[in-house]
Amino acid sequence: MKVLFVASEAAPFIKTGGLADVMGALPKDLRKQGVETALVIPKYAGIAGAYQAQMETVYTGTVDLSWRNQYMGVEKVVLDGVPVFFLDNEYYFKRDGLYGYYDDAERFAFFSKAVLAMLPHIGFKPDIIHTNDWHTGLVGVYLKEDFMKDPFYKDMKNVFTIHNLKYQGIYGRDIVEDVLGLSMRLYYNGNIENGGCVNFLKAGMCYADYVTTVSRTYAEEIRYPYFGEGLDDYVRLCSGKLKGILNGMDASAYNPETDPYIPYPYDDTDVFSRKPLNKEALQKELGLPVNRKVPVIALISRLVEAKGLDLLTFIMDEMMQEYVQFVVVGTGDRQYEQALQELAARYPDKVSVQILFSEALAHKVYAGADLFLMPSRYEACGLSQMIAMKYGTVPVVREVGGLKDTVANFERYVGTGNGLTFPNYNAHELLFTVKRGLSYFEEESVWEKLVLNAMHSDNGWEKPAEAYRDLYRQLLEAAPAAEPGPVPDPGRPGESLDTVTEAVQQVIEKTAFGESVRAEARKEAAGGDKAAAEAKAAAPAAEAGPAKKRTRRTAAKKAAAPGKEAAGKKPAKKGTAGKGTANPAKAARTPRAKKTDK
């Protein structure tokens, strides 16, 4: 079984978020499960020179994108046994950043189509193409609308993973033909459209054979409007092919026993003697008073509303009234950066705010802190809480998405749970949970049990890799749905007696049922006729009026011209045909008898 992973970034080559960590670990761990994997990402200018020097050219060609004909180069590096392909086009990818450009739709449409175009030339024909997030959402569209006409692609399957539903790749309808080179039919039938715009992520879901998200709880949450980001209705339609598989953590990259960034490596046997040494080293580096008895609360995050920064900024002054130190590392929205910097100015001996991201400093904070905050409004999976637990730093999280799936609330009297949780998006629930953690910190036996529970949490990639392997097998082994055929002929030679008996019984039942329905209809009709006749007989004689007086002269006129009366009759008024008399009272009035000669 061969699986090609397609993503916009992957560690250690290029990284802006958690997607890169997943792509750096999952293909490698699937190989341990017997799955032959490969990976393809764009060749960005920001990829380290050491990796670019190892690349070898595999193929060069062109890709048609609407009216454009663009160069495509394919280069390759093998890392940890996984072949990694890099799609080269300097016009699209030789830029300072990865995302946020005016032509991102065109850039990732080219990437999606180039991935398929390169497959016959790289010596790796996948059974499954595993695409990730909106940047690769068009791979399934091009595969099933275009490339499957070629027998080479005929049996390929597509799995699409949603890492964050908030980012969908939304663009105006004018790009469908001119940029994407697709038919407007796909826009009008809703395959690539949502809310009047082209939606790359919805396209990925629509054309995927299976859709996954990065945690079980998140797979349930996105079915509802609060988490669905405008796609909740379509997510519900995809429920039959949607599954949540929890991400893992690369234990080789985050291991306090072998971490090169921390000054005092440790494991669960010496954590309580060596972790305080890392705390003191961190305090010294950040200019805080050195004191291992002071609980250190840490936040390593993008400083945005989705990560719960509005909750934190609401209660941070109140939190600083406790006997704590607070360390922040990250960048984000200016309002949160400024609020945290002002907090540091108010409490210079208790708060250190580093508006930057440093991999080395992050590792030191994980190793030196005691509590780790993640009060997210939503969190598809989350990686920081897993890293914190591995380093013996207790996570304080909201019960949402992957945080709920990985962190269980600590119950001090039974000793279960690996962190501290709160259910509602409420600032003071966050504060009270932090205070609960501080109270546990004061009780040595309770705190040691909580820290060890956290360190022993199983958040590796082995179980997620097994789940993906089983999903791939299920997808490849699934037989195509049987096409409806003709009803078996009971008299056909070769049919078993049971089959014939069953078919005859069905015919009998259908015949008996039809006859009973017809009998009931006849009965109702007869009853209706009888009721009508009785009603007619019961009508008062006065309504009929006296019979018109017949004379010899009128009788003679009728005898001479039998069709004259009918021919001279006025036509019925428009709109009264088939509706009965318009005014029954007037129709029943007795006409005045004509005066006749005696």
C-alpha cells in the first residue's frame, strides 16, 4: 500500500504551524506500520540551504492552468526513509513567506494540479493521495474531474484531512474558469462553492473518498454552527465519510531526556531534582528573581483571540496577586502584545513577555515552567499541551477539541487525571482553575502524582498511525456499491427452491394487496353513489319549482325546430365550466310562465 502525503509545509524543511509537525512525523511513523509513504510540498525559498543542497532533480515539465502553461520542476530528498518531493516554480514559490499573497488561489491551484501531473514521472504511484487543509483541496477536484480519464489514475483514492476549519481558501467566483481552469458547472452545482464564493476546503471535502479531522471531539464540534465556520451544514452531510483521528507528538523532537536546548536533561526518575534546575536557569535568562519555590506559569502561543487571550487579559492582573511568575513567548495581534507588555511593566519582578518565537527558548520554557496555559476558544487538536505534559509541566486547558481528548482533569482524592481543565469559555473559570493548580503545587505528594501522570501520558504517533493505516485498508478493500439489477425471474433455470418460493410469495402478496385496494375503492365509490342518490331524493320539492306550462303552440314550435333551443342557448360565463352553478339560489328560481293564446 502506497500513500502520498500532499501538504503546503512540513517539518523540518519549512514550518509555520502544527501542520508541518504532523507532516514531519506521520509519514515516518506509518512506515513502521508497513505503509510505503512519500511526501510532496512546494519548494519555497525559505527551505534551509542544507536541505536544498541535497536535492536531486527527478523531472521537469509544464502544467496547464486555464490559459497558462507553467514550468514545473520536481526535486527529491530522502529523510528518515521517506522520499520527499519538492515542486519547483520560482514565480509561485520563491517568496519571503508561505501564505498571504494576492494570488494564493492560483499558487495552490498550480501546486494541486502539478502534484497529479508529476506522478507518472517520479517512480512512485500511490494507491491513496492524502491531502491536507485548503491549500490542497483542489487535488481531489482535478483528480476526479480530469486526470481519472487517464487509466494511470483510475483507481487512486483521496483522503482529505482538516487541520483547522477556520482557514478555508475563500475566493470570488471569477477565478473558476480564468484561474482554476474548471467548469462553472462545479460552482453552480455547489461542489466548489459555499456562500456565493469558491471554497477550496469544501472542494476538498466534496471530492474526498474519506475526510478526517485531527481529534475525535473536533470532528463532532464542527457539525454545529459555533465551531462550523459556515460549513457546519456541509460537514453534517459528510458525516458518513468523516472521522476524527487524534494527532500525536514526535517523541524524538520533544524529549526532556535528550533535548539539546535545555541545560539539565531529565526523565521521570529525576524530574523533581533536575526540573527545578531548569526553572532557575530560565529565571536567570529572563531576568526574573531566581527562586525554585515560586510556581512559574507559562504561555507559548500565537497571541490571538482563538487561543483565549481575551480571557487571559481579563484576569491577568488578578492572577498576578498570587505568589507566581508569568512567562509569555509568542507573537500575534497587536492589542494582546501591548496588553501583555504593559502587564510586564506593572510587574517587572513577576512577568516576562517575549514577543518573538524561538524554538530554543520554547524548549527551555517547557522544561522550566510548572503550569502551562491553553484556554482556547477552539482547538482542533493542539500540540503544546502534549509537549508540556512530556516535560512534566501541568497543562491548564479548556475542555474543547483535542484538548478535551488529551487532557483529563486531575482528581486529587483518587489520583487520576493528567492536567487541569475547565468547561466554559469564561475568564474566572480559567482563574479558579489556575488557583486550584497553585494549591496542588503547595502539597508535595499531590503535585508529584499530577506531574508523573502528565509525563506518563501516551501521546506518541503509534496509535494515530495505526488508525490511519486501518482507514487506508478499509478504503482500498471496500467493494464498489452493487448496481441495481433486474428482479430475479422465479422460473429461471438454476434458481434455488427458496429463491423461487420467495419470489412467488412476493407476487402473491403484491396481487392480493392490489386486489384489496381495488375492492376498497369500489366499495367507497358505491357508497358515494348511494349517498348522492339519497341526498337527491331528500331535496325539498319546492326547490324544483312548478313545471313550465306547456301549450299546443310551444309544443308545435319545438316539434318543428328540435335543435333551435340548443343552438340559441348562451354560452356559460368564463371560468364557471366544471365548477357547478355560480349562484345556486338564482338558478333554482322558478321562471315566469309565458302568456299564451287560448
